[in-house]
Amino acid sequence: MIAFILRRLLLLPVVVFVSTGLIFSLMQLLPPAVRVALYAKENPRAWNDISDLIRIHGLDQPIYVQYWNWIKGISEGNLGWSYSAQMPVAKALQSYLPATLELTVMALIPLVLGGIWLGTKSAVYHNRAPDHITRLMSITGWSLPTFVAGLILLMVFYGYLGWLQPGRLSTQVTLIINNPELFTRYTTMNTVDALLNGPNWTVFWDAIKHLILPAITLAYVSWALIVRIMRSSMLNVLREDYTTVARAKGLEERIVINKHARRNALIPVITVSAIVVGLLLSGVVITETIFNYFGVGWWFVRAATQLDFPSVLGFTIFNSVLWVLVNIAVDVLYSYVDPRVRLT
């Protein structure tokens, strides 16, 4: 397995090279005074003479020399200067990523557990009321755009009912976490830091309340896909001979479903999990913007609207690396669920 993971990791430089090379080539259409931010460790606009930076970073050299200089900077942790965040791109990623990770984990809990559970129940109660309700919910989720779902939830639960608010925290709790005498920021993930500070239940529950709407919005479309695939796979497994044999042996229906059928039905779900991650990545950009949730997706939209090209390129690199790592994890998990698959 170690050899397999190492071989897959060798694809990482190729993926990053292709994705960044395409965007880097398009950015050659911009003047050097704009592109210099890709190489700078500080705000280029603070320099009196921008031509000095152009000469220092070799922007008057051929494109392959410029790209090589930029790749060397990336290897040293320099992704350029983010005008939208007013800090280096690497530091901006470090600042905004914990919020996105917190939101993604919060969305994955109902997405995975709820999708698998409802897909299983839908297949077990085939063509009965639970099946019809689940299919209706999944079809609605799959056909409903993410931004529409987010706006509906925001309008109902914030606009009309006033129960849940956008953002990451309320104003009162924000004052608490920004006071170093009252609160210590360990990870900048509000729920985790709240538990590490005592725990501080005021901050914890406020963070959970602000995560509910964006997490539901982010998970809904992907949840619908998981339910549909799990239901279809479970229906096929329940018709297999080994399921019939398990029932003929007198095993309880609960054991037949949970131990024999569900594990085999999970194989197609794992196969499409990489697609689910792609849906989450695209959904994060929209969801964080709708709910004013200060994560990587929110920062990307802000950078794109302000023509902050170094930040856009840094976001591209982040996505490329994440895609490779997710696909490796999917392959490893696939081999665990299906022993017939060997990582060679």
C-alpha cells in the first residue's frame, strides 16, 4: 500500500504543473506590473519604482524563465501577494482554510451518515412510503441549485423567523474570542477552540448555530447523489444470491442488512466520493458567499471580483493538491471495503 500511495503522489506535481501552467500562460496577457504580485512577498504597490521589482523577479525574461522562477518560489512557500487579503497568499490560505474545514466537516456528517442511512432505508422499504419520500427529497436536492437552496434557507430562517444568522459568530461572541484574556485561539476553528477553552459553551453553541444553514446548503446536493446511488446499489445487493443464503440460514433481517448487504452496497458510493468532494469544493464558493462565511470560498470570490490573480492561482494550486489527495484516499478506502481489490 505504501508503494501505491507513493506512486499516486508522483502524480501531484503533474496535476499542479498542468493546472497552474494553463492559468500562468493566460496571465501573460496581463502587463508585468500586475503579474509581479505572483512573485512578491510584500505588497508591490509599496515600492516607489515597480520597474525594480519587474527586473528583480525576471518578468522581462522569456515565459519559461518566469514560470521556473515562480515554481521555485512556490517550493519555498511563496505563492505571491494577495491584494484582496492584504497579506501573502500562503498566509491568506492558512487564515481562511480552518473556517472552510470546519464547515466541510459539519456538512460531511449529515451528508455521509444521513445519505447512507436513508439510501439503505429507501431500498429496504422499496415502493413504500419511506421510499417515495426519500426519492422525492433526493430528486429535489439534485435538481435544486446550491445558491437557490441557500437563499431559501436564509430567507426563511433569518429573514422571516430570525432564528439563525449568517456569518461565523454573533457580534457579542466575536468580542469574546477577540479578547486574549478571555479566549485563546488554538486552531481558529470556532467549535474546536471553544472546546479547548474550558470548554466555553457560549462560543461553541453560537458557532454551531451559525454553521447549521451553510452546512445544510453545502450538503444537500451531494446528499441527494449519495442517497440515489446507495438506494440503487442496495436494491441490487438485496437481490444477490449471498443475501438470499444469509436469510435462508435464519439470520435476523437486521444482520442481513447491516453486515452482509450494506458493506457491499457501499462500493459504488465510495467510487463517486471524489465527485462528491468536487461538488463540495464548488459548493463552498457559493455557500460561503451567500452566508458571508469567511472561508477559502468567500476569499476566492472576493479575489476574483477584485482581479487578484495571485490569490486565484493560489486557490487553483490548493484545489489541485486536494483533488490528488482525495483520490488517493478513495482508492485506499475502496480496497478496504472490497477485499477483492488489491493496491498493486
